[in-house]
Amino acid sequence: MAVWLMSFPAFACLLALLALVESAWRWCTGLGLFPWLRRRTGPSLSSIAFDEFTAVVNGNKTAELEQRRVELLRRDDESDGAPPRSSVDLSKGTAFIVCPGPQEADGGSASPSS
């Protein structure tokens, strides 16, 4: 019995029990179990624990978790990615509005007619 309690499956069962208790507590109170997790939004302790548990079992999860951390720290600029569309400059009091052309209105899949 003592050997099973120190095993990996016992840890997985304990983690599932923790998730069940925390979910019930959040459902009743709307808050986390621990003082540093008392906010109503954000990840719960059990979801963080399951992520780390999965990272131990699956090496790809480690890379995914690191990518999430990097994306949280990275600034998201309006000019990055897609071409600029409509914009509003509050300091100058101007608005720049781009209306979609005939090809953009139907998703850009308009074929030229012959």
C-alpha cells in the first residue's frame, strides 16, 4: 500500500481529486482555494497542475507552455500582421476608413469573367 501511494498513478489520482475539490469550491464560492488565487478569472490551481503534469509525461507540452509564456509577454501592435484597415487617431481627431472593394466584399474569391 505504501509503495502505491508513492507511485506515479497515485499522484495522478491525487491531482484529479484536487481538481474535483477545487472545482466544487469555485462553484460554491466563486473564488480560488488559496489567497494568491482568489481572483475570479485566470487559470485555476488544478489547470496549472495538470499542465505541468502533462509536461512531465509529454515533452511537447513543455514547448507549448513556454510559447504561451512568451506570447503573454509579447506586445500586440495594431500594425503587425494583416494590412492596415480603418483606423482612428484620437490625438489628431481624424478617422481613416477603408471600404472593401468588390473583390474583398465576397471574400476575395471573385474570378475574372471572360
